[in-house]
Amino acid sequence: MLTWNLAFKNVTKAGLRTWLNVFILSFAFVLIIWTDGMYDGMSKQVIGDMVDNSIGGGQFWQSNYDPFDPFSLDDSHAEIPGNFQNLINTGKATPKLIRSCAMFPNGRVQSALLNGIDPEQNILNFPSSALKENGNGFIPALIGGRMAKNTGLTIGDIVTVRWRNVNGTFDAADVEIVNIFNTNVQAIDNGQLYIPLAKLQDMMEVSNEATIITLQKGIETIPAGSPSWQFKDHAYLLKDFYDYLDRKTVGSNIMYAILLGMALLAIFDTQVLAIFRRRKEMGTMMALGMTRGRVIRLFTLEGTMHGLLAIVLGAIYGIPILIWSASVGIGMPDTVDQTGLSLSTTLYPVYGVGLFFSTSLILFITVVIVSFLPTRKIAKLNPTDALRGKMS
Amino acid sequence: MTASELIVTKKLTKQYPIGGNFFTALREVDLCIDQCEFTGIVGPSGSGKTTLLNIIGALDAPTNGNAKVLGSEIGKMNHVEAAKLRNQYLGFIFQTYNLLPVYNVFENVEFPLLLQHIESSKRVDMVNKALEWVGLSEKAKSKPAQLSGGESQRVAIARAIVKQPKIVLADEPTANLDAQNSHHILKTMVTLNEELGTTFVFSTHDEKVISYLRRKIKLSDGEIVDDTIVN
């Protein structure tokens, strides 16, 4: 109790020296939580958008389908099995048929993927209802904002699309752009053209066939697949993003280490400086009858108190800042679209209780360690040398 | 060692390693200091005064020979025992005062009592009494940085005597003080010696201090060359 009281007295009476250290520590503490919150927010946003807009609760792929091989698209379609049809009929799944095509916007030719989707689907957060019959004879078509920008197409434009049916015969039709949607998910935007599923099935001369069956998010039971239809779960469908996160995690860990290092350097610096600047004080304490062990405990406790005060101070000014930051988000530069990730233009940090407690605990433990290490040197300090202000 | 002999050294030798050799700071010092003495170890710089005082104060250990303080042999004590001896029976006064900078005068004087776990109300009485002895009651709330050299040394004296130790060891206590303050400090210590019966041992080469001593032990090159009782 005496050591605690003395440490508390030393810390509170040291004034500016204490508060500078505590502020630097608290700043690093808040920054670590904010940075981690940003990564968590980014992960949640990207995964959330991918699930809502593209992959739902997982997908069944026709066995020939390979998104990285455009030539596979000619053969990557098969009849929808009965068990999937039941799910589709009950609104728990939605089919998509994909075909490569050439389109001719403003006299230019451009490759694209022709996606046949069900206008009535509500599995994905996608304005597919715009594909309901437009009544003017043109095939209604949807494109994303990036595709619109690349092709120069606007709502109401008519564009010719050419494709090959299952027999290899070229055919062409005019489609009308009935809506342009905005999405963070580039994979459903760049080079993608959406028309009604039934229409594409007619155009390809296939009946009740699809390339992908997307399941409802949170579906309780995943139906059995077959050699023709293979299930792809979130781990598979989000692999690219998880790989990116892993690579980012290395960077994030380096950042974390730098911030923690800053915090530890502050306290380590304080303790090392304390040895050099306060060695006479320690010698005096020993001369007055304080044991070496108590001196070590006293100085370690002082460092630890800096850590505790930093957590309290960080909470006082950090919590409002973190809450504000989570509510208004952090604007991303325009170039964020070039990362290839489904990043939103505004990222909202997400902070969990676990993040707060784990960061506090890590900071606290490391502060205790770096407080103890330099003060351990005091144990070897000869009191007479300490009194002369000299290191032994 | 009789009951009145507080400090006894026999063939006390202290050597410090320097490079591959040793520097001998004290050579076979035989010494006996009794209760209530007002003694000074005098001699030029480098004669071994501070080394002798440090060993008597259990801050250092002899290389050879032995030193007994209040019946305890310094060379055989561990750190905890040495700390206990210093805390309970010894008071220190340093040349540079060595006040704890973040504490005020009251807290500095109170510090040795905290280590003895003396209860709060008794502590307050003892500190106030010590501050009265040195005439600094009105400066109780001042920080060391706000004090003059003389005042700082008086605080150091109050800190040394607050627990009423058997022995006060004063290492060059007037080295940083002017003549007026030096005499004031020394008169205070003489009074304390007479009123409380505290044994004072000085290390000094200051003539002002020497003029107050009742016994002068002269050291030269680590050896006692003269030991004079002043009548």
C-alpha cells in the first residue's frame, strides 16, 4: 500500500512530465483502436456488399464455369435441378445465366458478359425489377455506373448486342438501357450487361438452364450439389478479398507495432530517463531506508500508472472521437475504385468491445514490462554511486 | 563493544578496482565512536572520509576488516538488513541536500516515517516537531525548488532527525552554504545533539564545521593520522 501511495504521489506530483507521457500513450492507444476499427469496418463493408449484391448465402456453379476463362462460358450452362427449382420457386435462390457477347456502344465494339437474371428476384440487392417488360419491343437492359462511364451509355440508349447461341450461330438484338445502378462491387459492374433471364434463355435457345444459382443470405440448409453443380461457399467466393486482407494484415500489424512501439517508447524513455535523472533520488530513497525491491516496485508501478492513466484519458477524449468517426465515416480518395476491391467511397470504422479490451490489455501488459526492464537495472545500482549521481 | 560504543571499526579496509589494479580508499582503520559524540572525520579530498561514512551508514561494505554499527556487522548484512538499519537507526545529511523534488518540505521530512509505517497522526506531530527544531514550520508546503540552500539543508536535517535516529551521518553538510547559513545549521545540529542525545558524525574539511566539533579524526590517504578530543 505504501508503494502504491508513493507511486501515486510521484505520478500526480510530477505534473507536466506525467501528463506528456500519459497523453502520448493515450494517443497511441486511441490510434491503435481507430486503425483496427478501420480495418474491421472495411472488412465488414466489403464482405457485406459482396454478400448483398453478388454472392448471397453462397452459390452453386455449373461445373464448367470458370470466371477467369471466358471460353468456358460457351459450355457453362445446364438445366436447373429440381431441388434448386424448389428453392427458386420459394424465393430462397435465384438463377443466373451468363454468356459472352459483343456490344456496339456508340459505334465501337466492346466485349461484355451478358447476364440473364430473374426480374422478380429479391435474393440480391440489385435493381432487377427494372428489367420487367418495357413495352417498346427492345430488350430491357441494366448496366452499372462504371460500365456506363466506359461505354458512354445513358438511360434510354439503344445498343446492339451480338452473341452466339448454343449451336455456335451468331445472332444480334438491340437492347435498351432502362436503368444504371451504382454499386461498390466492381465484379457485377465492369463489363456486365443484365437482361431478363427468360429472354437470354430464348436468345441462347436453352430452356430452364443457368450458369449460377445464388442462395439466399442466411439460408438454413444448403441443398446437395451434384457433379454438374458444385457449391461455392463464402470462404471460396471471398478468397481474393481474404487474401488481400491477409496481405493487408501484415501492413496492419506493422502499423500496429509502430503505434505500440511509440507508446512503449514513451514509457521506456520515461523509465530510462528516470534512471539517469532520478538516480540520485533513488540513492536518497535507499539511504533513507527503502529496500531495492521496493524501489523497483515503486518505479515499475509509476510506469504502470502511466499506462492506466493513458487508458482513462484515451477513453475520455477517444470514445467521442471514435464514435463520431464511426458515424460520419472516413472519405476515401477517388482512386479507391482502382484497388479492385468492393470498397465504398466512405469507410465506417467498426469497434468491438473485444478490440477495446484486447488493445487495453496488450498496452497495459507491455507498459508493465517496459517499466520493469529499466527499473530492474536499479537493483544493481550501488547506493553510493546513485547518491553521487553516477551509474555503476 | 560496550553499550555506549555505537560505531566500532577494526582494521577496516576498502579497495576499489581500477582497471587491473586496486585503489585503496581506507587502510586498516580502527575507530570507536560513542553515544552522543559530535565527531568529525576531517581531511583533504580523496582521504577516504566519505568512504568511511558510507560504510558506517551501511551504504557500502568493507573489503577487509569489519565495521560494527549498533552491534550489526556491516560486511555481513544483506541489502534488506542494511536498509532496515538505515531506516530505523541512521539519519543522513548530504552535501547536495538530496531532497525529493516532487515532494514539498513536509512530505520530504515525512518520507522516512512512511517507510517505518508510523501512523498518520503521530507522523504529523513528529514532522511538525522536526520542522520546529530547524525553524522551517512556515515553509512546510514549499517545494525544494522554492527554498534557499540554507533552508534546503535545514529540511535535510529535519528529515535526518525526524525519526530521532541514534546516529546522524553528515557528509560535507556546509559545502554549498555561505558562512551565515553554515553557522546556523551547525548551531541547530549542536542543539539537537545536546537535547536529543543524537550522535553526529561529520565528514568535512570545512574549518567552520571543524570549529564546532568535539572530536576530530584526521584521515590522510585512508589512514587515521590523528584523533583529537576537543575540550
